[in-house]
Amino acid sequence: MKTYNLALIPGDGIGVDVTDAAMEVLGAAAKGRFAFDTTSFPWSCEYYLEHGRMMPADGIETLRGFDAIYLGAVGWPATVPDSVSLHGLLLPIRKAFNQYANIRPHRLLAGVEGPLKAEGFDILCIRENTEGEYSGAGGRVHEGKDNEVAVETSVFTRAGVERILRFGFEQARSRRGHLTSVTKSNAQKYSMVFWDEVTRELAAEYPDVTVSHMHIDAMAAKMVMAPQDLDVVVASNLFGDILTDLGAAIQGGLGFAASANINPDRSAPSMFEPVHGSAPDIAGKNIANPIAAIWSVAQMLDHLGEAEVSAAVLSAIEAATAKGIGIRPGLNTTDEITAAVIAALEA
Amino acid sequence: MKTYNLALIPGDGIGVDVTDAAMEVLGAAAKGRFAFDTTSFPWSCEYYLEHGRMMPADGIETLRGFDAIYLGAVGWPATVPDSVSLHGLLLPIRKAFNQYANIRPHRLLAGVEGPLKAEGFDILCIRENTEGEYSGAGGRVHEGKDNEVAVETSVFTRAGVERILRFGFEQARSRRGHLTSVTKSNAQKYSMVFWDEVTRELAAEYPDVTVSHMHIDAMAAKMVMAPQDLDVVVASNLFGDILTDLGAAIQGGLGFAASANINPDRSAPSMFEPVHGSAPDIAGKNIANPIAAIWSVAQMLDHLGEAEVSAAVLSAIEAATAKGIGIRPGLNTTDEITAAVIAALEA
Ligand SMILES: CC(C)[C@H](C(=O)O)[C@@H](O)C(=O)O
Ligand SMILES: CC(C)[C@H](C(=O)O)[C@@H](O)C(=O)O
């Protein structure tokens, strides 16, 4: 039997709760089909308070040998500033392993009622995941003084923009053939104009894909007014971040939004994590919705080549939600939802 | 009778249609109460094609003497790139006249059905309007080559951040006492961490205002999941841009979203313009919704000190929408909606 080596980083808050749930489902899904070895790393804000860093200096090297990384959520702002915790753990992993394609599907699961009157949408967001507005380049001058200035520089490389757009075009090709590229080139005349140019260049290579160019503001409105018109959406790191929380919202909430940080050339492990954060207020209470986390397991299985098991996990999630399990906050405990998915999987 | 001198810049596309409508309503509202002189400037993409610039070199100086500026919409991407047209007209006016507070109200007008199931929200977005992500600082290196890099730098000054936050705190004080400050300080560790710090400093001066800090992604989700929890929202130039299109969406569409670019110390004219763009596809067809444009007239009147007439215009808009006029695209022509508002105003 094939064995996968998985690195687990439950992280903070409900990251721990949903990782437990996700691993239970993974165990049930694997039974009789493949084996997996998990190594759990306690890297988190608690770890930071003890060690002065979010992960050891050789953390990245430690992770490199695994087949995949599964991460719960990172952040506990009451004790560690988010800027420190995220730049110390989640963001460096995405960059170091060239997980440049962050894939986030948005549709309503059976039985789930979203906040919109609109229902029949099926959007695949492809978010650039390694550069752009998250480059971490910048600084502060005259700190604390009246004349203080803070600058933050977005850096876009041609290679970086090209590869994510290509990825988007390929996805569009395998779906409904439509790609929406999201920028803000009316206001950001260097970075976003560049992105638009690269999009136009590549479009010539994909005559079978229709391309729309939209500004992020109009796109945010569209996600709410006419989400059914969208197929594949490709966006920069920041715009993808915003649009996918919006995508999560229209699919019923952050508890339903899965995410895969993919290194498409497989030169390093990919990482799977729900879109939601650590939600300190509900941590450890057995009330977090594990569906996003379980869906992310399905994405991981698909990436590992276990397409059939992946599909089975997704069907099991939907069998549970179709019965009304986990479709609204407060309706079921984390354990109940997990058990319902496992029951459907074993049925 | 008092006379106001207004500069009109209808601009492009439906900017022209809705400016006509807005001025008709202004005429009806003014009758017997005050006079106004309008000077119309043809600055637009058409003007650009003829003169090689969006406005004359002394355009800003020409506008400086007016009591207020009314702008329709700018942009005709088929002939002039948006990055050129917007950086040549709209954005420099906002900056040159220190119109640092962009005020955008979001609520459902009587009779209008939004895309959300939620209804009872009343949000006032305060957008920083002169710096940040719209600074226009950046460049491209190795243009057109494989190793090309584009950079775009957001610049935040303490004075710039402080004044918009103060404006937000004051607005919150005069409304329901709640301010939500929107950043992305978990990813942007210079600019957004700085903004958060200034927010915390100022919060101490406004003990009567409760403050929430939210990341832009979570905030976008909240606008859709629980807009009724929001009161005053204050955000950077880009985040405010995104959130106010989202605000427009939840209030039923871009046709309903008004906007005031305010210079609070009145050292230069303020500018009033609907949030929507020039919508080339429906330009000149007498089908654009003029309500956002008319609502912006109400904001202008309020700014000019005509609070009573301003309130009358807003009531007239709502009297029309309450009767079902203009509440859905395609239902009524621009002229019909304008006439209905004027009839209500004169009733
Ligand atoms: C926690 C945060 C840094 C992260 C991001 O902005 O990428 C999260 O919002 C996400 O979407 O994965
Ligand atoms: C046209 C564009 C530059 C402008 C902006 O981004 O400010 C518009 O979207 C707005 O919201 O007023």
C-alpha cells in the first residue's frame, strides 16, 4: 500500500479543532486504499511565545521532504501581532516552496443557504500566492514622528505573473472556458498595467478561452450581483485574498471555503488549509465548522493523485450538508459534522 | 438670493447622461431658494484624443475658484487606457484640492431590492482619497523582457492617516458611535501596521466611539454576511474603493451609490460624483440610472450649507423609488426617473 508522508501544522485557535476533524476524515477515507504517516509540528503563536519565533530556523528544510503539508490556521493577535505570526509561518512557506497557485473553489454545497438571493454559481478563484502586494518590501521613516511616512511596495515579476495566468488559462480550458483577470489598472499604473499586458499577450495563446478584464472594485460588486456569470477568476495575491473571502461569504461563510496552495511543478510540497483564520473567540469549543478543512483534505488527495478518494470525500461532505448537517453556525458541533461526513464516506 | 458657482465635468459615457439628469434636479431643487451658475468643462477621453491631455495644463487652477465641482464619470478604455484617463483627470483633482475624505453612504432606498437577503443596513464608508495605494509611485524595470519587474509603492503619511481617521471618528460620534478601521496588517507589515497604530492612538481620544479593527478580506465577507453590524467604516484609498463598490452592490447596484470627495477644511472646492463609471455599453441610450448622481447632488447641497434642500432631494429620490421607479435596471428610462424625482420634489 502506498504511504504518504504528511506534515501537519494545526497552528492556532480553531486551526487545531479543524485539523483534528480533517485528519479523522482522512483516516476514514484512506482505510484499505493507502496509508499515511503524519508528523505534527507545534508551530504557532504559543510556540512563538516560548521560542521567539514561529518555527525553527530549519523549519522550511524540515518540511521540504514531505509529500504534502496540511495547515489549520495561524494567528493569535492577543499575544502575537498578526504581522509577526503570518510573516513567520504561513507566508514564508507559500513563498519558499513556490506554491504560487492558491486554488479556492466557491459554490453552494447542497443544502447550504448563502446570504445572496443568487444560487447557481460555480467559481474557481486562482490567486497568485508568492509576490505582489505580499512581497514584504517596505519600511517606515521618521517612526513615531509627525512627519512619519510608511511605504509598502508591491513587486510583480514577469515570471510570477505569467505562471499564474497560464495556470488560470489552463483551468479555464478544463472548465467552462472563461477567464476573468482582476486588476486595478485605472489606479495602479505600473503593477496592474503590467499584469493586464501579460494577460493580453497570453490570451493570444489560448484562443479557446474568452477573457474578461475587470477592476477589483467592479469585480467585488459582480461577485455579489451576478456570481453566476463567473467561471475562473485569476487575481494578484491581495486581490485574490479579498475575492476569496467574498467567495467564502457568498457560499455561506468562511466555514465552507477550502484552499490549496499548489506548487504545480512539484519541486516542493504543496500546502492545504481552509481559508478561514484561527477565530480565537470560538477556539476549542467544538463549534468550529470543519467543512472547509475537510474540503481542503479533498484538494490534497486530488493533488496526491488520489482523485477517486478525493471525490468520495467531497461527496461525503455534500451528503452531510444535504441532510442539513453543519449548514448554519451553531446547528451542530464540530464532532457531529465530522461524524456525519465519515458516516457518509463509509456508507 | 445666494448664487453658487459650480464647475461641471460630465466626462465620458453615461457620465454625460447622469450629469444632465442631476442638473435638472438641482434646477428644480434650487427654484426660489438659491441660484447657481454652472460652467461646463468638456474634459474627457474625447478631449484627450484632440488635445493629448485629459484637461488643460491650468485645469486645476481653473477649477480652484468654484464653490463645488460636479463630475459624471471618466473613462473610455476603447480609445484611452484607464490608467491615462484617470491619472489625467479624476485622481489629480482629488489630490490637488486635498479632497481627502471620500464619503459614500450605503443603505437600501425605499422600494429597492438588493441582492442580499439582509436588509436593514446603514453604512457610511469613509475612504482616504489622496495617497496610499493610489500614490502613483512606482516603475517598470527591464520592460518587455523576461526579467521584467514592476513595482508600485503605497505611501502613507502620518498626517494623511490621522486626518482621515479623525474624520471617521467624528462621523461615528454623530451616528451610532461605532468605527470599523479596515487594513491588512497581517500581510502588509509596514503600511497597514502603521495605520493600525495610528487608529489605536486616536481611539484614546474618542472614548465614546467603539472601534473594531478588521482585515479587508474579513471585512468584504462581513459586508455580505452581516452588513447590519456596521456603522462607520474607514479605509485606505484602495480598500475604500473596493468596499464601496461592494457597498453599492448590496444596496442594489452601482446606480444607487453616491459619493462626495470632501475637503473638510474648505481650503479648496470639494467634488461630487456617483461611484459608478462611464459604462460605455449603455452610454447615451437614456437607460443609465441617475439616482446615484442625484444623491450626489444632495451631498453637494449639504456641503454647501443647504441642508434642508439636500434633505428634500433625498426624500424625493426615495418617494420615487418607493413607488417602484428606477428600482431595477431596464424598468425606467433615465428621463422617467429624473422626472419622477422632480415631481416628488415639487409635490
Ligand atoms: C492570514 C492571512 C495572512 C492569509 C492571507 O492573507 O493570505 C489569509 O487571509 C488567507 O487568505 O489565506
Ligand atoms: C475610476 C477609478 C479610478 C475610481 C477609483 O478607483 O477611485 C472609481 O472606481 C471610484 O471609486 O471613484
